[in-house]
Amino acid sequence: MPISRRTVASNPARLSPLTAEQQRLDEDARRQTHWKRWGPYLSERAWGTVREDYSPHGTAWESFSHDQARSRAFRWNEDGLAGISDRHQYICFAIALWNGRDPILKERVFGLTGNEGNHGEDVKEYYFYLDSTPTHSYMKYLYKYPQAEFPYAKLVEENRRRGRRDMEYELINTGIFDENRYFDIVVEYAKASPEDLLIRIHVVNHGPDPAELTLLPTLWFRNTWSWGLDARRPRMREGKAAKGMSVIELDHEYYGRRRLWCERQPTLLFTENETNTSRLYGDTEGARYVKDSFHDYVVRGDKGAVSPDKIGSKAAAHYTLSLAPGASDTVHLRLTNDDNEKGLPREAFNVTFTQRIQEANEFYDELAPPDLSEDARLVQRQAFAGLLWSKQFYHYDANRWLKGDPTWSEPPRERLHGRNSDWTHLYNADVISMPDKWEYPWYAAWDLAFHCIPLALVDATFAKEQLILMLREWYMHPNGQIPAYEWAFGDVNPPVHAWAAWRVYKIDKKRKGVGDRLFLERVFHKLLLNFTWWVNRKDAKGKNIFQGGFLGLDNIGVFDRSAPLPTGGNIEQSDATSWMGMYCLNMLSIALELARENRAYEDVASKFFEHFVYICRAMNNIGDEKIELWNKEDGFFYDVLQLPDGQTLPLKVRSLVGLIPLFAVETLDSELIDSLPRFKHRMQWFIENRPDFSAHVETQSQDGEVRRFLSLVSRDRLKSVLRYMLDEEEFLSPYGIRALSRYHKDHPYLLSAMGMDYRVDYEPAESSTGNFGGNSNWRGPIWFPVNYLLIESLQKFHYFLGDDYRVECPTGSGRTIPLNEVAAELSRRLIHIFLRNQTGRRPVFGGTAKFQEDPLWRDTVPFYEYFHGDNGAGIGASHQTGWTGLVAKLIQQSGE
């Protein structure tokens, strides 16, 4: 289906014609053509999630295990390998594989549960998102499938044996990829039209011997009929075969009739997407044709396991591929609502794939700086691909989950007072940007805010929709809290939603030439509710000093800040207070932008201006009690422990807690302020009549222009904080800013209280504690989201302070540079985690030789959750492109 290129007449800022992909985005945004109806919305893990956990005490990992996943129908979401679905996940497609040796049919990627891994949950397979356009008109996925028996038990046993100070035992450590005894399986999708999906599955035998692979392209309906709410059951059946092709016909109440055309006329298998109650519960009267029947048919050789009538709610095409050493084979399929009986005309098939790949290249070429190397282009392209492949249909009706379904036994009474029991209003059934569809197949509010920044470059409409979605009445709590994540919606994440909305608005405005004011107003009104929740719930004493629990930073502190302190009293948090200072400035910026066309916003802008100044004052004199979060002795910000007897103790841990105050910075230019007389008058009155507060507002006059500088960190304190941050023996790593100063490697922080010793050490890699599941660590590694905010803050400081304000970088080097160059240096260090260095090695791969040296592996780039504080190796979730996808934005704005 050819797509013409045209110029957008409504956007004078755009001089070049729209690419084909941009035109598709435009058509979809206007709901003219639903290009995004089909996409990679299938999870990679639906087992072990809170949604599927019906145990009395919330043991999600154990209540629905990987072993059960092949046999038990999912209640809320489906999962699959290299899969796609419609946006409601009524119809799903994925591949299943068998190498002739595995004990189970491989229908989903495997990993360890949170309790099995020595560093928490951990996926134990190798798969890569190589490409995707934002409308998913073209997608490419690579899975590396071993030819020997998959070592499920060995991976579990060895990782369980290892302690937290040991390295994780990975699939590649088992030797299963030695001599290249594996298949590369590349799955590609190309849309001939929004409802016509072409599928190409390319298999390569990289091993030295002939090898056989069973390939099952599988189509199924999400089970919506077993829960007593909707008895309608959609059906699949064998259709009339065409020349050289088998056909699966499907009928669904919502989508009508469709066909899956399968070349080479493979045998078609049919069963039901129903729980195998016989296997799981010993039910001798259980159904014969069940979810795992294809496993029995292929692996156990039970030919009676599938429906002889060729009817069901799950179907597959059965291919057996025999491949010589180095040989390859390709299977073509087509999923369509087209009634054309021609099925799979090969010439048109290949033309469409070639065209979509060319259009994807044109789309991404516009985003890359012109002088960017091919390696950096590859990294940026795969970062965008990871973000776009990580979109998932997410379904969770908390009230229904708590009370149970009509056809199932009543849930344990404990559930009504346990996890998420106060979120009964929450009803989620949307395509959402996930941090990672295996380790984090659920949204996290503050992660999502960071995802939206690079997403805004490729699909601003989707980024804006995501930010609005989290604020809708069926997401946001009636009290104004934004849901954190499904393990505990009531946990507190850093309040970065306003920042993300403001940044997405500006990115979109810059690219289109006009700002989406309706979007900005919609998020602003809801964020007023959320801001009020923070003020009322997290500033318990009304002192403008905030306590937010661990605020997403997991184990960064001396204590678990989400639990009662063993010492009693409370912690006055530098980071929580600074996040709120940043929140004030973000809301101020949005209000001032909206006031340009609606003067009613001037009043609320004044409110946020004054509230920010109150927070500045409080950080320097909590409750007029002379308690400061700024430590004059060290020249750094710390949390302060306030004991029940009134004593105070600075918790002198040099961590991000002391750098987060840098995030709260903004400059108000006279061009804007002069156009808003009521705001200007109120601001001037406040400065003149509250001199004790006006010290926190710096004024600069030049050539008749007046600027107001708002920052939690004054220009004098800034140099002191940056002296630590840019010291390579403290925070500055060759690959970005560490979460904890390396100073604590030789000088651990120790605190004795109530007969217990509490200790914080520098840990550049995996966490040695089990806090928060044990699979994240803020005691040394490099995290992209906070590094990105530091870069942005340095740029803002430079905007006001100018080139004359210079700092040593690195500290002690004798080399002084302005702050914008410091920001550029940090960007360079972060980007180079992924790029090949002079020796051809990518730091992200660490010391794994196969990743570094093998041509078949070295250009498939994973985007990890966080990175080793000293050598840049990837750590944590291996596919958390979500916020690590920020590297695509850094490349776009900074080059390499």
C-alpha cells in the first residue's frame, strides 16, 4: 500500500515533507486510520504478577509459577515469544519453538522468580528488539535459541546456591552457546494496511552440525469467557486451503472474521485456551483439549492431544525445519481481514517488507544528527526499538480482583485488607509503556514519565496520551495520588509527572512549531490534585519539609525509609523536599505558559512561586528550629534524623540525596514576566515585603532585561556540590554520575542506634542486601533517569550563570569549563556506555567475551536497568529500555 509524502500546511515550522511513517502517525492521531490497532502489546511474562496472584498473603511469584504458565489460563493478560496483539488483546499471535531436546515447548522466555535469583528476579534468555516504527508498520525481533536441552533446573539451582555478593549465573555461563550451537530466530512484521499484517520468520542454524527445529506460529484468543462475566466464546477453525497454503479462520465478536495464511500448507493444530485442570489439580474430569495441548502433541508425541475437529480458541501451524550447518530458512504468514483468496502473493509480500524497511530508515534518519557515526545510529535505533516494543496491553480491575469472579471460589478474606485493597476505583485496560515486559510487566509511574521524553521524539501523541492516562479518574486515586506500581499502588514515587508533561510539551512544540495547550491544561488541572496530596500527606508537620519513603531510590539510605524508624522520630528528607521544590517550579512553568493566553493562570503561578520560596527557606531553617539540610561543615546536602527527644543528626551519606537539590532550578525572563502584570506585581510585592524569603530569589539585570533565578542551590553552594559530583574519586565515573560516592568504598558510613549497627558501603554493581526484592541498587551504580535530570539542571544553571561561571571538571584536574560543557561531558560518558570504544568493546557488555567479540552478538545492544559504577557494565533488568531509552534523546541532542 504506497503512501505519498506531503507537506503539512498547518505547520509552517516544518519545511520538509512528511515521511511515510510520519503520515501514518498523523492519520492515526486524527483517528482517520487506526495504524496502531496492532502492535507488540503482548507481555513477555504474565505469570508471577500481582494480577494473577490469588493467594491469601500476596505470594505472587509462588502462586502462579513459570511451570504453571503453560497449563493455566491467564485471567488478565497473555504472554508470548516475539508476540503481537490488538490493542484490547482479544487476539494474540506469537511463536512457539522446540529443538527436539527441551523438556517443554518454548512458548515464553524463562527467568528466575524474585525469590530464586541471588539478586532478585532475572530473565535468563537472550532476545533483542532490533527495530520498530512508532505505528509498528515495521518491527524486528531476534531470539537466540540453544540447540541443546535448555538448562532450566541448572539455572535455578546455581543461582539459588550463590549469595548476594556473587555474580549472577547466566545462560551463557552454562556453555550452551559454545561452538555456536544455537538458532537465530528473527521475527519481522510489516503492515500492508492497518488490518493486514505480514509476518516473516527467518531461522539460521549457526552450529557445526545439521539441526532440526519445530516452529509453531500460534494464534489464540485471550480467555474472556471463563470468569462468569461474558459467556461468548470466539472460535477458530481450519479454513479452505489455497494453493500451497493452510488457513486458520477466526471469528471474534469485536473484530469479525480474519484469516491467518500459512505458506507450505503446514498441518494445523487446534485446542482451547483453557486451564489443564487435570495436570494442575488432579481433576480426572478435566477438559481434553487445553492450553498446553501443543506441548503434549510436540514434546510428548501425543497426537490425540489436539482437537480432531480442527476447532478451538487456540491454533498453530506446525512446521518442521531441517537445517544444515550455516543454513537458513524463512516462513511467511499473513494475518488479515481481507477476503481475497490469493492468500500470500510473494512478490507483493516482499515489496511491502522492502518498502516498510526503507520508510523506517527515512523516519529515523531525520532524528539522527547528520554527523553521527553508524555505530551511534545503531544504538539510537535499537533504543527506540526497545521503547516501542515495550508497549503492553495492561489489564487490572482492582475491585474485581479483590472480590473474585462469579465462576470462581471466593478469594481469601485476607485479600480484602491486603495489597491494593484501598485502590478499588482502579480499572486499567490500556496499552501502556512498560519498563520491561519480562521483569517489570507492569507500569511504574515515575519510570513512565522518563519513557515519555524519548517517546516524544518519535510519537508525541502517544507520549501525551500516556501522561494523561495516569491522571484519569480510573487511575489516579480520589485523594490525588498517582498509582505507583501494581505491587503497591500506594507507594510513593518521585513527583516527576509535571516535569515530564512540561518537557513533552516543549519537545512537541519545537518539532511541530505549535504547542498543544489542551494537553498542558488537562495535565495541569489533575496535577493540582496530586500536588495537594503531596502537601497534605507528605508534609505532616506543615514545615515545607517532605517525607516520601524511599522515593524509588530503594536501598540508598541508612534505613528503610518506607518503614517506621528503629530509632523512632522521623527523617527530614533532602531528596523528598528537593523533588517537591522541582515540582513547584515545573508547575510554575506550566502555569506561566498557560497564562500567556489565559490570565486566570497568573494567580496559581504566584502560588507556586511563593511555595517554592517557602521550601527554599525551610531547607535552611526547618520550622524555624535552626535545623538545616545543608551541612556547612561538608558543603553538601544530607538527610537529617530527628529523634523523639528533639536531638538531630545529619545522616552523612554522600549520595544522590545530596545531588537531587540541583534538580530544582528555573529562570524567569523579563519577556515573559512583563507580559503577565498580575503575576509580576505579586512576585514583586512578595520580594519587597518578605525580605527573609527574598534571599532565595536572585535577580540579574543586563541590557534592560531582568531575570529572576530560582534554585534550591545558590551559586556559592553549587560549586561546593559540584566539587563532590565531578570528583572521580567520589561521584564521577567514566560512564556518568554514581548513585553513591566512591568515597564510601574505603569510608563506609556507620551508625549505631538501639543496639544495632547500620552501614552504607559503596557497591558499584549488584546489591548485597535483600531490600526491596534485592534486584536494584542505589549504592553506587549509574542510573540514567537521575543522570538525565542532572544534565538538564546543569544546562539550566548555565542559562542563568553564563560562560563566566566555571568549575573544575574533573575536580582536581585544573581544567575549568562552563556548566553547559559539563552537561555535554556527562552526556558523552553516558552515551559511551553503549558505543564501541577504540578496542571495539562496548562497556555495557562488561567482560563477557562472546558479547564483545562475536560478530553475531556484538551489535545487539541491551539497555539495562542500571550500570556498574566503575566499568559501565549493564546490571539489573537486561531489557529496561524504558528509562535507559533516554540515551536516544541524549544522542539526538548531543551527538556522540
